[in-house]
Amino acid sequence: QVQLVESGGGLVQAGGSLRLSCAASGRTASFYAMGWFHQAPGKEREFVASVGWSGGGTYYADSVKGRFTISRDNAKNTVYLQMNSLETEDTAVYYCAAKWGRNYSSTSYYTGYKYWGQGTQVTVCS
């Protein structure tokens, strides 16, 4: 069992930056691949970025490549999403998610997440 708590959301102007954090609890939290997803009002939840349990195997949605960076610190059981050059289209609730590391690969990085956080709101204004 893994519990996830996101933080770091807020209101920012277009072009600005935010860093989201996701604290994971549980004895084996460091063995889970971690992902970030977002859901805008009236839209489906979408994949944003993910990272393997060791910190490698990072993947990004095309819309955030070159602007967002996912990383993790297993000593702190925390995963981060550094968001730069934010656009109004990035406005959404951002969710952290976890899946068992063995189930993470180049073809499954965007799906099959078992544990989810409660979400943190990111609002980008023009």
C-alpha cells in the first residue's frame, strides 16, 4: 500500500514556473514507478510525465516536452515535477500516481497506475 500527497500547486502567470512535489509513504515506496497526470475542467485525465523506480526511464507528453522535468529522490520518497514556461493550457488539477516498478516499461509508462493522490490545482493566468 502506498499513500501519495501532492503539494506545490497554485496560481502563476503564463511564462512562470512551479514545482510540484509528491510525498509517498509505505515501506516499498521507492520500488514504485511514479507518474504525473492532469485533468482540466470538462476533460479526461491525461498523462503528463513519468519516471521509473530508479530515476531512469522518464517519459513526457508531447505538450510538455522541453518545459517540464520529472525527477525523484528515493531517500525522501518524493517525486517532483518542475514546470517551466507555463501556459494557460496547463491549467488543471495535477495528480501523482504510482505503480509497481516491474509493470513499468516503454510501452506501459502512461497506464496501469494503482495508487493516486488527491490532486493539487495549478492555475496559469495570462
